[in-house]
Amino acid sequence: MGEYNVAVVGVGAVGEEMLRVLKQRRFPAKSLRVLARSARTITVDGDEYSVEVCSPEKFDGVQIALFAGTEGEKGAAVQFAEEAIKRGAVVIDNGADFRMDPKVPLVVPEVNPDDLQWHNGLIANPNCSTIQMVVALKPIYDISRITRIVVSTYQAVSGTGRAAIRELEAQVKAWAANQPMPAPEAYPLQIAFNVLPHIGGFNEYGYTSEEWKMVVETHKILHDDSIRITATTARVPVFNGHSESIYVETERPISAEEALEALRSAPGVVVIDDLGSKERPYPTPLQVSGQDATYVGRIRKDPFVENGLSMWVVADNIRKGAATNAVQIAEELIRRGLI
């Protein structure tokens, strides 16, 4: 394996996590350039990084450009991806801008790595909630095609960013000190001790943008537009780690034992399903924070629908849901000789 000139664009929560993941996974970086809107020095786990102002010429010589992306608004890739590609870089974008572009592969390496073969310099990272769902469902889909998905998510505030983390902290501290609750800013309503079934704007179907992403992105990743998908996404007062309750119907019945066997042998999946255990009966966001795998538990048959199966899925949304998946895409490109 050779070494590569790498750029990370953006130093928010995801950008910093990309730097952390690159180091932890010992990515073969010959050089590492960190770019953002303003120059400064940042420290991640004791390592200092000099951040340069992003401009087209900063991509000269860069072979892999990881764009941290900003959900809900146009990310840096809209401005700089084309310039980076012109200069020879492969762009992996965590933002939402290119995910549904038919010319851009939308990739989860454990699920659809072959889609990397047709990239034209730009690869999109899916939405965090979509990533962990398809990682858990691909082993089931490979046994019998999934015809229906009903998913409810319980998403941590880290998915919104640092301001939301600070907002939850401030509200909890105010409550504990019996002080007036700070007015919500990151969210429309108080998040502490609350659940908000509202992530993103609402569309003409009454879905939020987050819910609709799960529909269309899953169709694209699995190459199956016929799957009927119902999604409800909620923000919960958890700092990090998204949880999902997933119900699927398959073409033929699948037993819980068959599903467990498939999931245990699936790449990127860790099964925690031992209801007799006091310490680890099922995965929780607190337990999986900082980990790269997708965790699955409470796998069970629907007693009323022959082809129905339910499960509980948890992952670190900043790592597997964003930074780690992007780095894994780069690793897979290298393995396939596509860089």
C-alpha cells in the first residue's frame, strides 16, 4: 500500500473526528492538509493541526479530499469539489448536496462497495441515520429481499453540532441548579428531558427532510426503489449516538435465529442480544459512543406477521455515521486501486 496526500475540509465536530479516525486507523497519509474558512491552530487528542484557509490552489497535489460537510446548508463541496477533482483529487463528501445526484455514487463500504467502480471523482457519504440502518439490513436483504421498512430513530444532539451539545448541557445544568431554563436556539423547543419528532424541514408528504433522506438514500444504496419505507425521526436528549427501532417485512419468512447468524457474520456489525445479561443485554448509545461498528440487538420475529422481523440498531453518528464511513470509503478505493 502506498501513501497518499490527504486533505480534510472543515473542522467542526465531523472534521475533527475525521482527523481522529485517520490517526486511529493508521491511514496511509504521506501528508495531511486541514482546510477551513479561517486559518487557526486546533488541537485534537493532544495533536496540533495548522488549519489553512480553503481555496482552489490548496488542493494542488491532494489525492484524497475528505469534506466534512454541513447538513442543512450548502457545504464546502459545492464550492470546492470541482476544483479539487480538476487538480487530481478524489472527493468524498459528507454533506447532503450530491447524495441523490445520479452521477455520484452514494456508498457504505459494507453494503455497496461496487458502486465505487463508477465514480467520476466525487463520492457521497450517506446521512448518518441511513448508514447504520443499511449496514444492519444488508445481511437480511441478502437472505430475502426486504419489501417494507418501518423505522423510528432516536437521534443524539451531536448530529446537529457543537451548539446543540452546548444547549443540552446548559439546559441540564440550569435544571439541576433550579435556575431558569435557557431559551432554545439550536432547536425549536427545549431538548433537555424532551423528545422532538422534528429533524429538518417538512415536505409536501408531511415527512421531515431527515425522514425523506432515509427513504431515498436507502433506495439508492440498495438499488431497490420498490421498498416501501416509513420513517419517523426524533431528536432525544442524548449527547452522542443514534438509536433506531427497525421493523422489516421480507419476501420469505426469516427466523430470528437465521437473522442473528447473518448479522453475526456481517462486516461492520456487532450483535449484542442477550436479554439475560445485566451488563450488556442490548446496545445503547452510551455504550457505543466512540466505536466504529453498527450494533444490533433485540432481534425478534413479529408474532402477527409471518414475514416480519424487528431489531434495535445503535451507532456513533459522528464516527460510523460520518467520519469513519468517509475514511472507510477512502480505504476501499485504495484496496480496489481506484486512486
